[in-house]
Amino acid sequence: MPRTALVLALAALASAVLAGPAAAAIPPPPPPFGHACQPQGAVLFCPTASDAERVPSFDGTPLDVDVTLPGQGAPPFPTIVLLHGFGSSKGAFESADPEATGDKARYNSAYYATRGYAVVTPSLRGFGRSCGGANSRTPDCAKGFIHLADQRYEARDVQTLLGLLVDEGVADPDKLAVSGESYGGGLSLMLAVLRDRVRLPDGTFAPWTSPAGTPLRIAAAAPVIPWSDLAAALLPNGRYRDTSAPSPTVGQAPAGVPIKSWLDLLFTAAKATGFVAKPGSAPGADLTRWKARLDKGEPYGKDVAAILGEIYRFHSALSLPRSASGVAPMLISTGWTDDLFPSDQALRAYTLLRGEPHLFLGNFGHPRGGNKGTTLAARNAAIENFIVCSVPAPATTCASSLPVAAMLTECPARAPDGAVRQFKTYSAIHPGQLLIRGGGATQTIRSDRADARADKAFNPIGGTTDPCRSIRPARPRGQAVYAFRSPGLTLMGAPAIAARIRVRGGPGQLVARLYDQDAKSHAERLISRGVYRLTPNEHGSIVFQLHGNGYTIDRGRTIRLELSGSDATYYRRSDKRFTVSVSGVRLQLPTLDDPDASRGITRFAPLRAG
């Protein structure tokens, strides 16, 4: 053989040896739920194209659900369910642009599919075409009304969908994750605590398996602006403090003060966009009668206690006993400036679960959440990293991080919020405290006097969505007001108030608003608020916390605390007239600052009554 021909032959042989056998073509993934898939950029979109293609849930209720698959790679895929908020539907998390903008920037179906995940986006029971729209209510929608994120229904719907995808070979049974915002966040939190169990309609638990019998469990959850105790969120009573774990009844006894502006909006949204059960037809989801009873007013007796008990037991994560396998790894993202589900809702879960969940705290969420683009991008990046670390896909990389992250709220609204700071625990975010004593004579608060201008200006529904809004204060009588000169500090966490009170009449409410006030112009910004339910003729020492925040109060500005008997219509005004005498007021501001005697900042310790 000529030398040239020999060289070419040896080269061809070497190339064949190095290349190995021809790579087998990757077969297309099975169609999820039997739905046809179509290319959408770099991913495959597999929608429910008609009502006839809806997926029957465990009780036959038809669910409108789409699936977005990676454009490459072989199934089964790590899978994440993205759950929408109240009044919305599956489209809330669907985007043709993986980058997207706003709160869905890199937090949407296309983005996670490009990262190697199968993404499930259902319309939750009673919304969208999961029996929500009137023209979607086929005969099999008899039980398709809103069950208000019930562990026995909406949570089990999600579990049913995941089980079907596992049996079809689409979803990896060891890599199932769930995330969602608001209503979807509360549901995500429940699924994390249920983990490997389903809750049956009779309230008992059973192992979660796919229809074919594969044992299943949630591997990770990333609830965003969720509730953990829905009864306490909708009727706050001021009894929970984030320095200890909540008791089972802390959010219900006594019945709290309805957040009226939010309840009105949510009920209107349910009727306008969803399927609300006929009054009296569904004791576990009787939204119309529940709302009517709260609107009827005080006193709230055994009937309201029964409503709150139902909401806590079946519509809240905190009521769930822990599984033998524990709770799924969680990252809870919660908004400092959220006036619907403030940060205490995340912290109830955090303290009850002894610090197991990770936390991300910042200026976002329901109004008055700031929701700045850079803040949402940082939050969504934290969610992505948590999902990648907990439920990895082939092409993803996990970056190490500490369990708690927090950002400061910066004003004005156009200013970017502070950088992400990381901590080992929630308690580590406030090593210091500024403890301020009110002093002076006893002040008397009257229920028939209010700062109507501030009530309207800072109502998150119809007032402002800007956490940086400032107004000039009124000077109404019948309130207790305390003012202090700031030594310069950064608030980080939930302010707390201790006081001695004597109530005449009631039941009533003690409303607190904390302001950062300009010492010259007196224009003031609301930086925290809260409420304490007063029982009839209550007297003694009390302690209660306000909503948390991360916020710098510069040296020389005025810290102004206002205590009043109402904040209508954010809170529902009390029906009975009352007065409350207040003395011995102490205001605790947890600080990011370390103890510093020159500024009066000492080491943080839980505020005690007395």
C-alpha cells in the first residue's frame, strides 16, 4: 500500500475509534396529559387547547393545565409547578420570553424550561377554565368552586397532576418542586409541609402516590408572599411575636380585626373571576356567608370562632402535623412592605419549623410593596438558586448561600433598594435594639376619633401603593402620640410596643402607626403599622409587634409613634364605642446596628410586658 494511502487509512481508523458508535437520536418526550406540544422558541409548549382536553382531578373536577418542556434533553425531567395568585389563572406564569420583566423576570414557565425543567402551570380549581369562568362550567364542575386553597382540594389537585406526569414518564418522581405567589404561595407552603401525604376530604391523611402507585414527595418549595395562618392574616389580633413559635390558637383567640379593604377586594375578585359556591352549600368553603358574618360586625362569638377554626385547620400550613419524612426544603420570600401578608406570616412558619426554611425579605409584595425591578431580580435569582440547589437539572450550577437574606427598603421610590445581605439566622439580622420609653402622663384614645387623612393616604387599596409616600400629619384629638429624635439607626425586623392599658367598653382595637418624620417640614413616611385586638374592658400590660421592615432612619429625624382606635378602612372599624387609657409605653426598634452605647443601642432581647 502506498505510504499516503496507509496514512489516510490509519487516520480514518483512529477517527472512528475516537468517535465511537453513532449517537442514538433522543426520542421526543411523551405528550403531557396527552396534549400536543409545539415549539415556542427554545422550549416546547403543551397546552390544554380546549375544555375537552382538561385533566380530571382526583374527584373528576376538570383542570385547565399547561406544561412547558425543555427543548432538548431526555425525560423524565425535574419538574416545577408554578401556582398563580387569587383571581388569576395559568397564564400568570406563562411567558414566551424566558427573561420577561417585573415580578416574573426569570421566574416563568419558559425560563425554567430553558434551564432543563418541565414546568406545570395550572389554573387552580374555581379560576380560569378550571370551572372558574361561567362558560367553562360543564356538568363535571359540580365541585369545581373555589375551596380557598384547601389542603383536601386545591393541594390535592396539584398532587394529582404531578402523579399523572410521573406515570407518563414526563416528571422525575425524585425531583418535584412547587412555587407560587400569594394564593399560590400559601398553597406551596401547604404542599411543602404535607410533603409525602395527601389530605382526604374527611380530614385524614394518606401516603401520596401516583395513580400507578409510585411513592411521591415534594423535594423543594419556594413560596412567594404567602400566608402560613390565613385566619391570622385576614383577622390579625396582635398576639403573635416572632421571637417564639406560634401556638395553635394564637391567630384565632381572640378573633382579630378584619383587614376590611383587602377582604372587600378579594371577595369582589372571587365573584368576578371565579366560581363561588352557593351560600350554605359548602360548609368548608362558604365564602359568601363567611364574608357576610364578618361584615355584620362585633361581637365575634362562637360562629366566627368556627369560621376561623375551619380556615386554620384546612386552609393554612401551620395546622398541619409534620410528616415522618419532615418538611420539604423551603425558601420563603416575604415582603417587608406587604400590607396583606406581611413578614410575620413567613416568620410564623420559620419559628414553628425551628428555622428550617430559608428566608428572603425585601421591599416587594402586595400593596404597599415597592416591587422595584432590581429587588425583584434579586429575589427571583435567590429562588432560582434555591431550586437549582434542591432539585438540580443537568445544566444547572448551585451557588452556596446563607439561609437568610434581607434587603433594605430605600426611599424615594425611584431609588434602588439596598444590597442583598446574608445571615445565618433571622435573629442575626438584628443584633441590636433601640428601646424608647414614652414617659409622660397617661393618654386616652377614643374610638370615635381618627386621623382620617392618614387612614385614606396609607390604605393599600385606593390610597397608595408607594411605601415611600409622605404626608403632613394632622393633629386629631383622641390619639396617643409619642415623638423621639433618631440617633441614626437601621431598623431590621418587627418593631414592638409594650404598654399598660385600661379599656372601657369594646371590643375594640389598638392601632399603631410608626413614622419617619422630617424634623423641619414634619412630612412623615409610614414605615410600619400593626393592630392589637382589645377585649371588652381589658386591662393590664400588653406587648404586640408591628409589621417588619428594613429601613434606615437618619440621625436627627423624628421617630413618631401614633396609637389610635381605628385605621378605617384598612381595618374594619369597631362597632362598639370604647376608650383606652395608655401609659408606660415602650417602643422597641430591632436594629441591623450592633450595640453602641453612644447611640443608646443595646443588645437585642425579646420585649417583655410590665
